[in-house]
Amino acid sequence: MEIADTICAVSTPPGEGGIGILRISGPLAHNTLQKIFQPRRKGSTFAPRTLHLGHIVNPENGDKIDEVFAVVFKAPYTYTREDMAEVYSHGGFSTQQIILSLMMKCGARLAEPGEFTKRAFLNGRIDLVQAESVLDIIQSETDDELKCAMEHLEGKLSTRIKHVQKDIKEALVEVEALIDFSEEDIDVDPEGAFSRLRKANKEIERLVESYYLGKAIRHGMEVLIVGKANVGKSSLLNSLLLRERAIVTPLPGTTRDLIEDVIHIKGIKVRVIDTAGLRTPKDVVEQEGIERVKRKIPEADLILWVLDGARTYSEEDEHIYGEVTGRNTILVINKIDLPQKLERFVLAAKDLEWQEISALNNTGIQGLKDMLYDRLVGRRGRQTKALITNLRHRDALRKTQGALEKAIGCYERSEPLEFTAFELRDALSSIGEITGETCPEEILHTIFERFCVGK
Ligand SMILES: Nc1nc2c(ncn2[C@@H]2O[C@H](COP(=O)(O)OP(=O)(O)OP(=O)(O)O)[C@@H](O)[C@H]2O)c(=O)[nH]1
Ligand SMILES: [Mg+2]
């Protein structure tokens, strides 16, 4: 794809700021800047990668717009691999808009969202995984999210993908050689190639599995607090959040709607949702509230089923057990500061992990957080490097895996080699979508569309 035009944009967020940065990229970048920039030191040469102090001046009437620093970068050693220039102006809305409009009058056009990064990709400086990671870095909310995104930008995921790609390519070369020539005529080692291919398939499996943790880091997990009315669900939410988020009263049926907030446990974003107590509804509002809980139960990553330690186990509790059984559930026994009546032996038979707490006194809350973390991610191991955090990557890997398995199957059953070659080509095309080698234009468009202008 040929990129002929020059683009410009404000790269810092709109609003007041100490400085604001404008960028230009493309063949006319330096020329555009020179038309509107007057260096303080007369006759100074525009040395690249050096800050030059001066003024932005309207070339039509000589009006000074702002005092700025300007810098030029020469292709290909730039973010986009094109000639680039940057202007550091004062960070006011109108200053930046005027400078931007001058840039547009002098040969540049307004960049589309993500267009600088898109050019970096199209010009081969970064692959698609790296381009996407730029957006992830900008949008990171936790340290772990940022760390994952940085690993992707540094190419750790791309390297793993490329190793797999290489193994598939080599197997395809062997198979195609066998199709064209007989084994006696040439030196081929399909067995070796296929044994590497089986390993590559395992590697894909590991990557696909890492999506669970990757998703936890990037999108967060959803934890639903359920239980009978008045057992202390809202008190538990408040205790986890360390603030009075939900209304707590001694009256059963206090909470009617879903109440949601976010906590971070060791870098993982956890959305905790308090719900209406499950009981026979007293009115239509409560009925709707209870139906919402029931609809939410199958979607949650984990359920905290709360029981009141000061009351005996009831039929209502058993009914709720019916709703949560078979799901990822932790049992929470609340109100342990009160004399206990709840029969632990009944619960012991249910094969559920449980934590005893007092939401009132904040006893056992840290233990519950540790247990939550363990359940959500801990057991899957945190040592995995270069996790899959992106659904697009996961889906492409699954497609690759499907094709690879078919290819290996065809080969092992000694079916015509053309079948194997077909599946291998399919696998290559699917895996190429991740790094962008075989990515259709409309997918590229949806990826870069999510960026802000100026990145
Ligand atoms: N002693 C004691 N009381 C508690 C504890 N946790 C909650 N309570 C009390 O139990 C009552 C009900 O608490 P909530 O948090 O509103 O219970 P809930 O499960 O949200 O109730 P609904 O929204 O009606 O379903 C309130 O009076 C709380 O102060 C606890 O750990 N110990
Ligand atoms: Mg409540």
C-alpha cells in the first residue's frame, strides 16, 4: 500500500495543559513545519532530533501564534518510518487548533484515529500485535495490564507466534516437496517436521489457555454476591470496597437492584456485584430484582454464596445452593462475631471451599480476597510470559489449531498429501492474521478505529 500524503494531529488530550504536542508525518512533514516555524536563532539549520526554539507564525500575515519547541525526525528512524515533525506548544485549546489549521493549510491533512500507528504497521516497523498493544498501553488501568501490554509491544508475543509460524512453514515445504518429487529424488524429513509441528500445536494450546488469565488482567473478572435476604451481602460488598457503597439495614429485602463496583486484587480488576436477597418476593420490584440475580448467575466468573452464621441452615439456603451448585462458588459464612447456630457439618458435605467472616468487623476479608484471587487466576499460574489478552488473537489461534490438527490427522492417516498441504496453508493464513501478514483490510480498519486521533 502506497502512502503519499502527509498527516497531522494534536497528540495530547484536549483541554488546558502545560504543553500540547502536535505531530506531522509524511513526505511533506519537514516542509510543512518550515513554512510555519520561525526559529529564534536566524539562519539555523534544521538539524534532526534537536529541539529548536522559535515561533509558530501564520505565513499569510506574519502573525505570531505561539512560542514553541519544534523538532524534526528523518525517515526511516521515526515512529511511522516516514519523515516526521513535532511541535511542543502551550497546551491551550485555541493555540493548538490554530497551529493544526496552519499545518493543514500548508500541505498536511488531519490524521484519522490511530493513523500514525497504522503507518508504523504498514511500513513494517511494528506488527499488528505490537500496534494493538500501543492502544492497550494507553488504556491500561493496572500495573499488570500495563506489563502485559508492554510485553506485547516489545514483541514477546510476536516472537512466540513467529516460532510457530516457522514450524508450520517448514512442514508445508516438506509436504510440497513430497508432492512434487518422490522421497528417493530429494532430501526430505517430513517426520522431523511433523514432530516439530506437534510441539507447535502444544504451544498454541498454551497460548489459547493463557487467554483466561490475560482476560482477567485486561477486562477484569465478575464476582456475584448471592444469598438469602439479610445475611449481610451488602455489608460484604462495602467491606470489600472499604466504603459504604450499598445501603445496609436490619430489614430483609433492603437491596433491590444489582449494585456494582470495582476492586483490585494483586493487579487483577474484579467487578463485585451485590444483589437482592433471594426469597419469595414481596412485590414486583423485588421480583424483578431477584430475576436479575438469577439471569446474572450463569454469567459470573465466580459466585460468593453468603450464609448467616448466626442462623440455622434453612430450606431457602438449600434452594439457593441448587442455583449455585456446579458453578465456581465460594461459600462465605458471615456474622461470626455473633453466637453461631449454622451447622457446619451440613456444609462440609457440600464440597465447597468456605471462608468465615464478619463483614461488620472486617474479620476474614483479606483471607476472602486471597481465596478469590486463587480461584480466579492463582491456580492457572502467573508465570506465563506474553499472555493472550485479545479475543481476536485467541480466535485466530483457535482457527490455526483446528487447521493444524486436521493437517496432522491427514498426515498420520497417510491421506493424499494435498489435503495436508491445504490444511497447513489454512493454518498459516489464520496465524498470519494475528501479526497482520494476512489480515483483511476491514479488520485493520476496526482495529485502528479504536485509537484516539494523534496516536
Ligand atoms: N453482627 C453482625 N451483623 C451483621 C454483619 N454483617 C451484616 N450485619 C447486619 O445484618 C443486617 C443485614 O445486612 P445487609 O448487609 O443489609 O444484608 P443483605 O444480605 O444485603 O440484605 P438484603 O439486601 O436485604 O438481602 C444489617 O443490620 C447488618 O448490620 C456481621 O458480620 N455481623
Ligand atoms: Mg443488601
